[in-house]
Amino acid sequence: MSEHVVFLERRSVKANVRRPRCAAAYAEYDKTAPDQVVERLRDATVASINKVVLRDATLAQLPKLKLIAMAATGYDCIEVESCRRRGIALANIRNYAVHTVPEHVFAMVLALRRNLLAYRHDVEQGEWQRSDQFCFFTHPIGDLFGATIGIIGEGAIGQGTASIARGFGMKVLFADHEPPKAPGVEFTPLQQVLETSDVI
């Protein structure tokens, strides 16, 4: 059976996306506003999205829809229970950006713990040049070694983040659903993670 495939957010993906072989009809839009979703998906059997929100009221207007293919790992923009009730399958991209996202996390963590932006601003304003000492302490500097990082979710991206954190000598706490997915991971209640972590 041929499918009617609609990609609602083509511009959100920097990749060569080929027209699916199963598609009798295929349409793609750079982006889609909330008030355009139903009109664009009215005849679709497959919807490919990234961040477009699909809640029950919208899904109720799309009786032909059989599959939502996420162009991302997360699917919090989809009302999963409504999909189950309506027999709509949901697929996401697993193990996507498992190195890129954790590395980006630590670029941000280091910038914040070391106050890099504040120090850069001081240098641009000539503060360091005017200082009578080489050492310059206008902002607090925090080490990562010995600090605690709280990670919400222990999937591939969470595990990648934890691996880098351990390399810095950080204590890792995971807040996720019991039981833990990976060996050696101890479940920590979310409230405890929020209260005891230096970095989340």
C-alpha cells in the first residue's frame, strides 16, 4: 500500500532527506505554524515532524494518520496516549547526537563554572589590562572535580554526559524511572538530584 508522507519541518534537519520509496504522495514544508498542521496533514498517513505539537484535539482531526516519524530523539511534543488509543505508531531517532549533545553540555558547563563569558567581557572592557596583578579574580571560578552533576534521564545521551563527567572526576546522579537501564547506575529521586547537584 502506498503512503502519503508529509514532512512538516524540513528546515529543522540538516541532512539529505530522500523521498520515501513507499510514498505515493510526498510533501515537505520548511516549517509549519500550529494553525497549518491539520490542513497539511489532513490526507497524510505518515507525518514527519521535529517540534510541531500534536495533542489529542489535533490527532482527532487526522483519521488517516498511521505513523508519526520524529526527526529527533525527544517526543514530548506528542500526546503518546492519544496515539496509542488511535493506533498511530510513533518512531524517533535513537542514538542521535550521542557525542555531540554531551560535548555541548560540557562546553556550557565549563563556560558557566569558570565564568568564561564574564571574564571575556572584563578583558574586552580592559579590566585585565588595567589590573596590577597577572592573576585576575573578578568572578568566582568553580572546579568540576569533586562537584556533583545531576542528569535527568539515563538514555544514550545521559550516559554520554555521565562518561565525560566521570572523566572530570565528578559524582554522577541519575534521575530517571526505576529500574535503572544501565549496569552500575543507581536510581536517585528527582528531588534529591535537584537539591544535591552542583550542575543539572
